[in-house]
Amino acid sequence: MSQHATLDFLDAHRDWVLDAPKDDAPILTLCVRPNEGEREFVKTLSLDPEQGVVGDRWIRKTWIYTPDGKPDPRIQVCILGSRVLQLIRRDPDGMTYPGDNIIADMDFSEMNMPVGQLLQVGSAVIEVSDVFNTACSKWNVRHGKESIKWINLPENKPHRLRGVLCKVVKAGEVSLTDKIRKVCS
């Protein structure tokens, strides 16, 4: 039997994923990626508009750069829904953690969280970016091609099942006891 979730399995649990909280969502995991392939699970993260997640490799190596060669601030913070993580990690002890900075039980759909939505995370404020997270080649190896297919199905794209990418608007600290709250404009 494959260690990866099948498309049928993922489809069968889609409604459960979509039923995640719309606001005031608990943060379950905080992670800093100091170097490629490294993960440090922490109790607090420092977010900064210039550095992104302080200590994270984003500032030194990322996958999108601005025209002047700097790391693209739209992808400073990666957030994944805990329900998707539970579905794709069929063997949590034997599979690599995907590397998202924050795991939270929240609905990251375009309907609930349009581009530009501000989010209060601890004392920091972040903004949902227009960069869509399609999942990378490492995701394919770690979690299977069917999970990437599921994330990118036309009917699933508006749900942002791979989570959201955000830029830091206001510096602050985030802890495991905090929740993600939408900021009303």
C-alpha cells in the first residue's frame, strides 16, 4: 500500500477540510527553516517586514525574487491548514514536515481570505499575497503526486488547499498560544 494519500481519499475528506474555522483559528505549529531541509519547531516566531520570519532561510534563499534581486516579500510567511496536513501525512513519523512556518486550523479559501486580507498573528500583522501556492517538487516526493493534483484541481484552486503565502506588514511575535484573526478594514 502506498504511503501517500490517494485522490479518492483526499476527495472523500474535502468537506471536512473546507469546514475549518473562518476566523479566530488556533495555531498548532511554528517552524523556522534556517537552511535547506532543516526545520526548527519553536514556541515563538519573530516576524519582521524586512527579514520575514527571523532566522528563516527566506532572507538568503527563496524561489521568487524582486527585479532588484531581493527576496520577494509576498512569500515571507507560509501558512498551511492543519486539516490538509493531517490528510497528506499518512505516516507523520516517516514523512518530512512540509516546511510551512505556521500550521493553523483555518479556512484559507479566496472567499474567506481574499488577496490583501490582513491577519493578526500574535502581535504581528501579515497580508495574504497574490502568489498561489501550487506545492513544489519536494511536496510531490514527500506527499505524492495525487496530493498535488488534488490541490491544483480547478474546483479546488479557490480553496487554496496548499495554504497561503503572506508578507509581514507589522513586526511582532507569534506564539503557539495565539490565534490567527482576520483584521477588519
